[in-house]
Amino acid sequence: MTPSYCYLATERGAVRFDTDLDHGPAREVPTEAYRRFRADVAVARERRHREREEKVQTHEEKKQAIAAWIAEHGTADQRARQNAGLLPMSEACEAMTDHALRALADRPQFLFDGAARMQAFLRQLPQYADAIVTEPDLAVDGGKAASATSAQWALLQDMQAAVPDAVVTLHVRDFIWRRDPKSPKLRHFTMLVTTKVGPVSLRREYLGPDG
């Protein structure tokens, strides 16, 4: 597309409009199409710029909130590293999560070791006694559970009562061994707990009762 010619999609396919060849209103199509195209480009550029600025601002707000939290609640070592600009954000967020969800400290967490879990599960079956499962071989499917057993509902209610400012949801995870689609799936139910400290979103997943 240029100011002098353009192609427009029609039911009969692409049609070319050219200011040097067309007459009447058709001659104005390329100029108007190019103007609209440039306007759309400018709008998209402005939107991307605004989104980048918002991301930078949000990130800075999170850094400031983390620094303030570490100054108040962090260990002496963490405060020293924070002041030196050497405290990893992941460690700070983990400490914030420990503090925010301290009422659930006795609950077993769900560990993201799917390959090891799947391998141990399959090796309980004679036909898969020698199975070797690696992370690339593993597919994980799941999301928010559509139903809950009495035990799952009771645990969800207990956890929600323990951390009333958080959101507790029951999730299901299906682990599938890609190398053998006929192998049985391994299913886990988990309790996903999310909360916020200022602008910082925190989450932790706990083991739930089997379905």
C-alpha cells in the first residue's frame, strides 16, 4: 500500500485501486486507505508505548512494595541484600508468601515435580516397571475443578477460613505420558491460594484430597 495505489478485499478477491489509472471516486481510494492505514499504525504505536509505560510503572510499584515489606519483615540478611540491590525478587516474594499464608504453614504444598511423580506412578504397574519419564515427555492438562467431593469442599472451607483475605480454589491437574498415549493418567487435586500485598500478587498451591 502506498498513497498512489492499494488493494482492497472484496467478495471477488483483491481489487487494485490506482490514482494514476482510476477515475472519479475510485482515484481517492488509495489516498484515503493510506491515510487510515497510517492512522491505525499511529494508534497501535501509541497503545504499545502506553502499555510499556504501564508495565514499567507497575514493576516499579511492585519493587517499592517489596522493598518496604523487606524493610519491615525481612531478616537482617535479606534487608542487607535488599539495601545492596542484591536480593532476588523471587526470594522476596517467597518470603512474602510465607508470611501472608503463615496460617497454612502446616499444609503440604504441591511440588512441581510432575515427571518424577508420573514415573513413580507408572512404575507401580507391571507393564511400566521400567518407565522413564522426563519433563519433555510430560503433558499437563487441567484448571479449575468443575465439582468437589465432601472432603475437598471441607478442606477448601477450612483453608478459606484460615486466610480470609485470600482466594482459595480447587484445581485439578492431569499428567499424561506423551510417549505412550495409552498409559493411565495421573490426576491430582490441588488448592490454589492467591492473595495480594499491595500491588504484588502472591500464589501458592497445596495438595488436596483425591477425587
